Amino acid sequence: MTLQAEDRRRGLDGFFAPRSIAVIGASDDPERIGGRPLHFCLNSGFSGPIYPVNPSRDTVQGLPAFADLDAVPGLVDLAILAVSADRIADTLRACGRKGARAAVIFSAGFAELGADGQAAQGGLVRIARENGMRLLGPNCLGFYAAASGACGTFSSALQGGMPARGGIGLITQSGAYGTHLLQMAKERRLGVAGWVSTGNEADVTVADCLAHMVEDPSVTAIGIYMEGVNQPETLLSALERARALRKPVVIMKVGASEVGAQAMQSHTASLAGSDASFQAAIEQAGALRTETTEQMFDILYAASVAPLPSGDRLGVLTVSGGAGVLMADAAAKHGLQVPPMPADAIDRMLLRNPFASPRNPVDITAQAINDFDLIPDYLTEMMRSGDYDAYVGFFTSWAGADRLGPLIFDALTRALDGFDKPFVMVGLLGDDLAARYDAAGIPSFADPSRAVAVLGALARLRAGFDRSGVAGILPDIGDPALPATQVSEAAAKARLAKAGIPCLPEEVARDADSAVALATAMGLPVAMKILSPDIAHKTDIGGVALGLNSADSVRDAARRMLTDIPRRMPDAHIEGVLITPMAGEGVELILGTQRDPIMGPMVMIGMGGILAEVAPDVVLARAPVTPDQALEMLGRLRAAALLDGVRGRPAADKAAVADAISRLSVLAFANADQIESIEINPLLARPDGVLALDALIVPRGHTEGEA
């Protein structure tokens, strides 16, 4: 029995907004696993009834205790199971009898242990489904919901007090690292709306929690720690919904390295898939990925305080020339432009302060100590004349000094009153003053490079939001069916041509004499390739000859291929040689699709020829993509300028390239269940269109090049 997407999301209300809570295995000791959730709920403001279940005690932490769930007199909405793994199944059945909507299972000893544990975990899911109940865990640390005060967790991060209330949602697959994240959020004074650790994800997944938090108006930004992906369609749908609501989602996913992936598999029951495919898919859906926890929290913090920039133009205000250069370098690294102030504005600022260097970065210099109004005056001039999309100001230790600190705060907040673009303060502040800046909508950092990195990340988030979720219309490729068996290059190109991807005319010759006749009729020069469904890489075995411009050269090439290659590859079925006209000049690209085990079919475009071997330059996206989305992919290639024409060469027809990308992506998506990969290498981009010069279709279960 499976759950529909909407049911998966709605079912989480039983965790985050329960009407009552039962703690099974409740302890009177608030330091024990069974005592912590009870203690936290009593101290977090949860207003509903709490039922400790402990057959050995009459009271637990001052509340009446019950011998079992059946003895509880009222409704049990959320059940927190702090009992051993061997008791979980019977306890879940009891929860079902009480009508519980949700259950948290702390216990380990399930899917993370192997096949037997996986089977036992599947049994828990069946019990839950039969009773209309959602499960969090097993092998998890639970959750915390600020709005309701529900604390279904034994995480030590809630000891010593709850986090500050705010709009940040945190979702993590790891329990111990999730505790670390929540503790970091507390120490950084970040306002938390909710936190959840999903563990083995027998039922509730990271994707489900994201879908729930995206729709929660109290959550304004979401951070996720992931080890693997369950429910990829739910995840991507939730990310698209977050983009529609312009709600930032920042993801830290581990397991990118081989060693990391192996460690992850031993830690959870999640699946990894290709890291590059994951990266491409979440970027396509408008989310941002970070490499470190610090980066994730920096972005969540800034996004929860300041507006997102409308573009990538950065204005830098500083009292130190060195810091200005440092921030300009960081801007270039993080994709931000630092355009100069207009000439007339520079003249006005120099007239006001001849010691300044007001180009951008705008360096006030230490003259601001003698003439404090330079700070608001220069910032106002930058806002009025520079019209940048984001601003950063460096004020070193002045920002937190006893006399200058309050003056700088007042000057900046007056100048920025009603301003709808982000300004980040860089200075050495105490906690109280930093909190005042936060309340005024001004994030603060001590490190100039981190401040600029955050603004670069916010600009990328905004760009992701601004991309339409459905850009354009997918092309009609007619009958999309592909054969489920390996086919030759000629058959592969014939199928691509039916989908609307142009190919050269070609003929198959069975022997040398017919090769000469066909080549002569076609018009010399020609290209010749060995034709076999069992030979993927023809060049490696001498199976390609180009520029054959005479009957003798055609005959010699055909005899060699049809004689030598069968001796070298006796198990390969040789259909003959393929004769085609020479294609002429153009930009060689490589276009392909690959079925990712988690994300499904991915489409790739990259620079072909020698660049594909020595300096790979590719862009990935989840199939299908529209021609408009494919054009955006082309623009992200590092060598994209080659398509615009260089050194007198004509520009390539990028619209035709984008159309080919889109058509191939639709073909791969329609055949996702039976096709492993499709490759066009090269795809020749010319001024008047494109040509697929070689093609390979690999069915599921077939290794490329397998005889």
C-alpha cells in the first residue's frame, strides 16, 4: 500500500501539530532516552495532554503514568516509542488501536543491519498503513516543532533550553549530525521553526518533511542534510513548489566521493545515485547546494534576515582599501560583478572627500572618523547612482566600538530605511549589537569573504527562483518507442531521425565493390564506418575512415574493415560498412542521456572533439527539458562562446542545438524503463542546423560495447 503525494504531506500534521502525545517507555529521569522527550515537551510550551506509559510507576516526571496504551483514557494523536526493537511491532499495533495518527521510533536494529532488519522494518510499515498511521524512523532522533511545542526527540541539543523561535526549518537524515546542526543553530542565534531527523526513512522521508515545511507559512527558509535520496519525485516536486513560493532551500548532501558513498551505505538504508545528477536536478528545481555546514548556515541566516538581490551587481563600501580588494576578489569567485560608480558620482564623492577612492569598491578611508557623515552620505550616493543589486559594508572593529558602534548602526539603519535590497555588515560585533542588526534586516559577519560568498549564494537563489518552472513547450517527437535490444549505428540514427534530430543520408555496403558503387553515386569524398550493433567505439579498432576521395581509397578501406575487424572481434555481428557524405565544418558537441538509478533519465550536452577527452565541459539536466531550458544549458558551457563564432567562423545555430537536446531528452524520458543511455557523438552544430554524425543506444541490462 502506497501513499499519494498529498497524503504524504498532510500526514505529517500528526507530528508537527499533535493534539496529544503518549511517550511509551517514559522515564522519570529526564536524562534518559525515555525521559528526554517528556521533559522537553513539559518545558517547550506544548499545551495538549501528555501521557507517560510506564508499567512500573504511578507517576513520571509529575504526570500520571499508565501501564500500557490501552489504559490511556484519552485520544493518543502522536506516539513516541522509546522501547527496544523487539517490542516495536506490538507497540505499533497498540498505537493503531488508540487511533494514533503518527509514531516516532527511536530504536535502531532495522534496515541499517541488512536483509533481516529490512524485512522487520517492512513489517512496521505494513502495520502503520493498516492503521492509517505515519512513521518517523526507525533509528532516528525524532523532531521538534516550535509552533506546537511538540518535542518527539531525545536530542541533547534541546537540553538547556529551546532554540530561538524563527523561520528556519532543518531536516536531516543523520541523528547525531542533526543534533550537531540544531546545537549550531542555537549557538548562532538562528530562529528555528522546526527540526526533524528522519533516520532509516521506513515511511517519512526528507522529501516528505520538505513538502510539509514548504507549505508551512511559519517556515521561511529550509536547510537539509542528506546522505541519500528516497522519494525523488516528491523531493523535486517540493523543491519546485518552494521555488514557486520563493522559499529558499539549501541542501548539504554527502557521499560525493567513493569513500563517502561507501560510508553512507553502511550508515543508512538510503540510495545515492549519481552525485552529478543530483546536483543538476536540484539546481534545475531552484535549490542551492553547499559543501560545508558553515556555508549552509550562513545562507540560511542571511536569507532569513535580508531580502534576496534582484541581480548580481555588488556595491562595496569600505573604510579599508585592503578589505575592498579582498571583497572584490571574493565577488569574482562567487559570480558577482563589481561595476564602477558613474563618473559624475565619483566626482561628487571626491569633492566631498578628496582622500577617498570611490570607484567601487568605494573606500571612504579612515577620514570617516573625522567626518562621520561620510558613511551615510556615501552609502546614499551608491544607492542612488550605482543602483547595485546588493551591498556590503566593511567597518572593522569600529562597528562594535563603544562610541562609533551605535553611531554606525543608526547611520546605516536610517540610510537603509525602506530599502528593498540586501546590505550586509562586516565588522566585529557583540551578540547584542548583532541581534539589533538582525532585527533591522541587516545580516552581519566578521569575515569579509564569507559576507560576499553569502551574497553570491543569495543571488543564485534569486536567479533560480526567477527561472520559470516550465519554460516553453516540449516538442512532439511522434512515436517515442525505442527497441529494447542493441542496434547498430544506422538503426540508432534512423530512430533519432524519426524523433526529428537531423542525420546525414547514408547507405550500407556489404562488400568492397558495393561500397565503391554507393560512394560514387553519393559523391566523393565520403566517410566510412564499420557497422555492427556489438561495436560501440569504432575508432579504437580502425573502424572509421574519413575523407575518402577516390574509388581506390573507398575499396581499400572497405576491404580492410571487412577483413581485419571480424578477425579481431570474432563474436561481433558485422552488418557491413556505412557510407555517408562528409559533413563539413561546424562545432562538435557531445549530446547524450543516461538513466540515473535515483533521478531517472538525465540529458547532457558538452563540447565534443578533443575537448571531450582532455577538458570535459558538460552541463546536465533532468529529462525532459524544453528547447528554452536547453538554450539555458548551452549558456552554462564554459566554451559556449565557440557557438557564437570565433576568429571569423560563423555562429552555430543554437536554436537547432537546443531543439536536438530537447528532442533527445523527450525520447529518453519516454523510454526510461528500457533504455540505459543514448549518445550522439559528435553532434555537429552548423550555421544552418545540426547533424547527428554518430549514435549509440544502449538498452537496460546491456553493457556498452558488449558483444
